[in-house]
Amino acid sequence: MNLATLAPRLKTPAVIVALLAIWQAAVVLLKVPEFILPSPLSALEHLFLPQPDANYNWGVHIRATLLEIGIAFVVTSVVGIAIAIGLAWSDAVRRLSMPLFVFVNSLPIIAIAPIILLWSGYGLATNILIAFLVSFFPVVINTLAGLSAIDDDLLDLVNYLHATKMQVFVKLRIPNSLPYIFTGLKICSTMCVVGAIVGEFIASDKGLGYIIINSQYTMDSPPIYAGLMLVSLFGVSLFALVGLAERILMPWARKGVEA
Amino acid sequence: MTGLKAAAAALFAAALTAGGASAQPMTKIDFQLNWKISGDHAPYYVAIEKGWFKEEGLDVNVMIGQGSGFAVQMVDAGKAQIGIADAPVPIEGRAKGANVKVIGIIFDKHPNAMYFWKDSGITKPQDLKGKTVAVPASDGHKVMWPAFASLIGVNAADVKFVNIEPTAKPAALGTKKADVVFELYTGKPFMEKAVPADKLGVLLWADYGFNAYAHSYIANTDFLKSNPEAARKFLKVVYRAWDFTLKNIPESIEILSKYHPINRDDFVANLTAVREFFKTDRYRNNGIGYIDPARMQDTINIVKEKGVEIKTPASDFYTAEFLPNPPYKFNF
């Protein structure tokens, strides 16, 4: 690989490094107090080096958050696509239940989370549920749009050939909806991260959201920024993974939004 | 019963009695904190770490909190048997039919305080008139403000409130987004990060006659009826742990930091501020946790002034019968 092919690939990392450098310089030169904005180096130090006055146990908290995000994403994807197929299968079901899904989706999570906590306590399951509630709707809506967006001529043709409803779904509607599903999953991937962190914010005793909220309480800023860096890294990585899966599963369509 | 089953049952019974000599059956207690972890939660982890709960046959599960209202709901619903809440909240809950009672006090002095920049000219709570105060909507300070305002002769409506996120309090004062921030005295070390210590003014409501009880242990009334011994043992252990914690602040924070990602220096400062609320003659003479009937009546009166109908006598809202005997007297 020569420099000419390598250069475009390095563009994104170069921008990130440049932004971090500007941030570092600004904090040092303008003498910004640490509680308002710590330098990126200080945040990274808190992440990677042992601190004299705190033991953040990053490993435990990273694992907790990753587990929540991972399970929430898988569950939301499977359940969301299944709901969409159910809705597309029968007009009657769609008419009856669509308002319910819209209703659930428009509940402000921050307002209902304390109610969920009262029912099920805090922890892994609660945070997965919150992440699901935040992120399932884009999967449902996009998949549903894909399942319905079939060329009428094509439908006429398969009907003329006496295809069963099942055959229409398996051979026509589902393959046709793949690009839509991936769009939904991409939105879901970042929303799951948001949902898991919101859950940890509201109540938890583990996870990056827990470190962030605890540190906010004591104005201990560097771990907040370290936590935020990790959280966005997870979001970007999951988004990129979905993009990768899309390219592998749908090699014919190579123009999706890439991370 | 087949021979095999009988043999298994006999074996099981033998195993039970063998173990029973040293380990009595453990009583499970879900313990609901009032808020996210702060220095005053160290005693519970001290008791866990040192095995004091286990010694008394208690298996205690500490649950992170969401405010006093949430703690009262959890204890009322039996999802937690014991919890921590600001005394007026369980009193109001009980008046409205919740199955909760106050069974012990944590801070003897009320920790409500106000913070401001010294150069703002504020020297007494009465100077709040016409100022902007930042405080979360559901914050205990805001709930108590009308009672405190009438106590100090200020019209409660003469203060303009701005709703903020609880964790944003120090930043709101540091950046002068508000003239005054209402925050517990225990938050002082964190305020000092945002405002230099020599420029930070702080006034304790308790020093201006505010006599209500604040942080208290509450319990589910059904639990108290069915398991009074467990409640008694729980309070014995937590007050023992308080006694230890107040005497050994750095060690206690060290223990807490094994369980939660906290900044130890900050929490030692926080707990040192907390200790001030235990240094009273009442606690010195009667022991930590003592419930003074007159102050409890004052607290109930504050709830009454809010417009809550109180139909039962004060004794219905609290009980002192589970406090340790002899009490733990914290000596300074």
C-alpha cells in the first residue's frame, strides 16, 4: 500500500487527532478550570493510569455497559423486525396495534423510567428494557416501509403465478426490505447506546453512565469526559458493525451511509 | 416416599442441622438508599465489609436511590423493607396511607443550606428576597422553603426559583447562573470546586431555627410487625457502623471505594462535613439515632402547613422501639 492509497484512509483519524490537539491547547492556554472542561490528556489519564485518589474499576463498568448495549441491540433488532413483519402480514393487526406502538414510542423515557424502576428495580434487565423502548420504533417503521414498498407490477406477476402469502414474504417482501432494515438498525445502534446510558443515569450501580453521573455529583470532571469518549466510541463501533454487515449481506447495494 | 427419596431427605436434614449450629437462617433485607452514593452511605459498606450484618443474621442488599419520594414508594410497596428518606416525605406518605414509619434518625442537625458568592452582599437568609435561587423541582430544599421562609419572616414568593438538574448545582453557582443555590451542607466540598473556598458563602438553615428532621431510617410497617427482631438488629448494626465511620473517616471511605467508583479525597471531605450533624448534645446524651418527640412534632407541623391533613397522633408516624439499647454514643 503506498502513500496515495493510505492518505484518504487516514483523513478521519487525522481530523480526530487535530480536534483533540486543539482542545488540549485551548484548555492549557486559556487556563480553563478542570471542573468546567478537563483536558483530553487528563481524561485519558483517568482512563488508563491508576489514580492516587480513586479507583474507577473501568473494566467492570465497561463490561456492564457493553453487555447492556449488545443484548439491547440484538433484542431490539429481532423484536422490532418481528413486530414489523406481524404488522405487514395483516392489515387488521396493523390498524389495531399501530397506534399502540406510536403511543409507546412517544412516552418520554425520562418520565416513565422511575415507574419501570419501581416495578423491576435497577440493573441489566431494566436498562435493556429502557434501551429497547428508546430504539425499537425506527426498526419497526423502516422495516414496515421496506415490506410495503413493492412494485405493484411485481405483485401482480407473483399473484398471477399463484404465489402463497408466505412465498411473497420470503421471496419478495423481506429481500426487498433489507436496505430499509439496515437503515433502521443503524438508527437503532446509536439509540441503544443512548438508552443504556439513560438507564444507568436514572439508577444503577454499574456502567459508564453510573461513573458519569457519580462524577457529576462530585464535580470530578475527567472521568466524565473519559466515560463520554468510551460511550461515543461504542456507538460509532456498533454503527460501523451494522454498516459492515450491510456490505456483506447486500453486496449489490454499496452506497449506504458509512461510519 | 421411596427409599431413595427418604434417604436424600434425611441427608438434607442432617446437612441443615450441621450447618445450623454456626449459621442461623439469614434474614434478607433490601435497603433502599435516598440517593446516589455519597459519603454518608459509607457506614453500610463498612458493616458489609466487616461482616457485622452477617453476624446478626442479616443478608442486606443496598440499593441505589432516586430521592426520598422513590424510597418511600419502594418501602411502602415492600420492594425494600428499610430505606432512607427525608422525614417529612414518609410523614406525608403515612398521612396519605403509605405503610411506612420513621424508626431512627441519621443527621441530628438539619443539613439544608444555601450557597452564594460572598461578594453578593448576602449575610443572612432574609437577604434572599428578590434573588434567583437554583434548585431542582423535587428537591427537599424547595419543598421546605415555604416553611423556612415563614420562620425567618420572608414571603416565600419573593424568591425566584430556577429549575436545574441536581448535579448541575455547583456549576450553576460557579458560573453565576443563579445568585443562590440550595444544597445540603454536605455538598460543600463540591461547591468549593466551583467557587473558591474563601469566596463561597454558606448558611445552614438549622442555625436560623429550622428544626425539622431530615435523613431518617424508614421501614415498612408490615415488616416491623412480622420481623421486629430483624429491624432491631439492622438499626443496631447501622448505628454501630456510624459510630465506627465517624471515628475512622479515611478508612471508611477506603472501604466505600471498593464498592463504588468514587473520588476518595472528595468523599473524605464530604463525610467530614457530614460529621458536623452528629456533634450535638442530643446525640451525646441519648445516642446516635435518638428521636426527639418535640422535634418530630415540629417536622409533622411542617407537613401540616403544606396542607396535608394529619388525622393520627404523632406516635403513628414514628417509633423509637427499634433503636439500639444501649445506644451508641459518639464521643468527640
